[in-house]
Amino acid sequence: MRRLAESTLSHVPGEIARPDYDRRAINTGIVHLGIGAFHRAHQAVIFDQALRTGDHRWGIVGASLRSPTVRDQMIPQEGLYSVVVRDGAHDSIRIVGAVRDVLVAPDDPARLVEALAHPAVHLATLTVTEKGYKLDPATGSLIEDDPDVAADLLSLTAPRTTAGFLVAALACRRAAGIPPFTALSCDNLPDNGPRLRDAVLAIAGRHDPHLRDWIAEEVAFPQSMVDRIVPATDEDDIAALSTRLGVQDRAMVKTEPFLQWVIEDRFCSSRPAFETLGVQLTHSVAPWEEAKLRLLNGAHSGIAYLGGLAGLDFVDQFVALPAACSFVETLWDEAVETLSPPAELDITGYRAALMQRFANPALQHRTRQIAMDGSQKLPQRLLAPIANRLERGQNVDKLALAVAAWMRWQGGRDDNDQPFIVDDPLAAVTAARLRGLNSAEEQVAALLSIDAIFPPALAMRADFRQILTQHLVSLTQRGALATIGT
């Protein structure tokens, strides 16, 4: 079957939404690092909408820092791809034309630096996940013994890290007298803007203190919060869409109707008219970010590990169980008391909307997809509200159960004794700590000793250890569903 492309758009049924602007007239104003499914279903949709308003400054050059997969999906399609929005039995399709090119950083680092240094680029956005920042979760400092970080600290001739590419490009812009771009993190981690700034300044300072000072004074690193559930696409999705379109789209993404983007209103360069595009600009992202991390993401982690251990493939299968739904609601009851939500956020309504989103069967959001990289996600999603509640003498039963389920997950076998791969940057560390240990008490102590995940002050608490051990015993002996009361 022919691929989706400019030349085959005429074969796509007329009711399918498509770019209504001249793609040849687009300028590249954005370079996005980490052009995975989430970016294509979230930020790129907003930038595509900006182009549809007639502001042609916001074309995107996407870059992968690792794999050529997305490039190989998109380049044969001239950057075109479909966003399939699924809501129960209904869906809608929109073809997005904002992406002008896709680069693969390891193949040609200089080309990515050149793209970032171009005078027309005003925004460098990124979705590189927590591990892409190369920061120690416990200290916030660069992981200097990471091979890629070590290489960038030595030389930026061929950068290898996110921060390294930004520093190299900013150095080029400064040398050429070109104003800097705004570096906008769109990853799910607290203080994402300041964390990115810290990583960039740390690398810049090793190479040129004057460059570091210029970046500190001139470059904006706004915080942001993003929210949209974007499950992984599989071959069945591609085949079904091909039937609808009449052409094959190997870069398609599927998602839900809900989309939220909150950005700190702090830019050092031009930006789209975000306020007209459904984006919320604010002076403080932190309260929004905290609510999202501790409610949506915290519940997602609990669902992923408990559901995955029980052999449930999808989020909606988990919340369809009354006891599992009750687990989520009680976890939220615990987490809510640690929040300081903005006045515009109705927590009761937000919770109801989240449960409705979780229950959407059309999304097919896989528990194992959410379970990836748990060591990077636990601190902000679960451990922070746990520490907050324990300091106030409050119980942490369901929050701790979610952490215990993560601990059980590190064994690599579910409740049916089926093996799976623990997909996590610290998987080798957790496996080594657990090797030869049989008792839940020993396993809890071993995992709590990983201070890259667990703050020592929290790990040392006897009450925290005790409840984790109780839950881990139950998960091991009875299984996840029996533990939550199903």
C-alpha cells in the first residue's frame, strides 16, 4: 500500500482533517528533541494549530537522540502523520503537517547543532523522559560518570546529551551574535525548567565560564506541565487506519480527547500565541504540576505495577474492577492532602475526569508501557507525597502499596509466574540488590538502600519500612488482586 505523503493526500477521504496551509511556506521556528509519540500527539498538534491560524513561523524539526525509528517512519511520509483521537466507540482523525524534518542525533550531531543554531529557531522543546536529563535524582547534579555526560564534559564537538546539544547550539548563537532560543522542557518531572537549566549550565561552565554566564542571564528555561494519555501504537492500529485512509501511515499516533499544557510565562524569544491555542500561561506551574504528578501519574504507577503483576494488559481492565477502582480513589484521598492546587483547578472534577480517562477502553493503554523507567518516576509521583504525609503523622497505606508493587515488579515475574523484562535504567542495580534475598524484609531494606531512588531520610523511617514489608509479603504470597481486595 502507498504511504501517506503530499503526493497521496488526494487519495485520503475528504472528511479527514488535513493541513489547510501551504507547507512550503512554513519556517522552522522549533527544534524538538525526543520526537516520540507523545510529542506528536501533544505539542506538535498545538504547533500545527498555530500554522492553521496563518502564523507560519512554527514548523518543527524533530530529533531523536537515540533511535532512527521515528525518522524512518516519517521521512518517507514527508513529515505527515495522523493523530487518531479515541473516545469510547468514537474516534476522529487529523493529519498533522507541522513536522518539516526528522534528524537522528548520533548519525550527524553537527546537523542537529546547526538546526538549533539557526536564527529562525525561537523554541527548543524537549520530551526526553526523566532519564534524558542525566541528573542524579537524589542530588540534582549531573551524573558525571555516565559515558555520554563524560564525553560532553570533555568535548562538544559531537554532543551526545540533551544538555550538550543545547550548550553547543547556544555557543554557536552567541558567537554569531544571534539571540538565544527559549529552552522549554515538556517532560513529566518537577521543576523541569530549572532542572534543564542546571544541566545546561553545568556543562557550559566546564567549557567556558563566560558562555555559562551568558546562558544564565539571557536564556529562559520556563517550567511546563503537559497531560495527554498516548498509548503505544501497534501493527493492528496501523492496519485499521490504512483501511480508513486508503494509504499507510506508519507514523500515526493514537490518543484521548483530553489535552492540557500549562507553561510558565517566561520566554526570551518569540513564541506562538499560546493563549489562543488552548494553552494556559501562568506565573507558577508548580501547583498544576504537583497535582498532575501525584494524582494522574501516581495512580498510573500504582495501576501499572499492580495491574501488570495481576496479568492485566490495559489500564481500563484494572479500573473496571471495583476493588481496584477503590484502591485508586483511596490513593487519591491520601495524595490530595499533600497538594496546594491552584484556584482554577477543581480537584473533585479533576479526579472524576481522570477516572473517566482511565476507563476509556478504546485507548488500550498498556500497563507495561507505564511501568517503564519506574526508578526515575517514583520520587516525584509517590515518594514525595509519602514523605509529606509521614512527616504529619498520616497513614500512607495505598501510596505505600504502589511502591511495594514496584518492588515486587523488580523480580521480573508476575503473579502467574510469567517472566517479563524490567525496563528501567536501574534494572541491573535493583536485580543485584535483590539477588539471593528471600524475605520481604531483606528485599525492602535492599531496595531502600538505593539512594538514587529513595531519599535516605525516608528510607530510614521504621514506619515506612514496616508498611512496605507488610504489603510486599501480601503481594508475594497472595498476589496483587487479592492484596487490593478483589
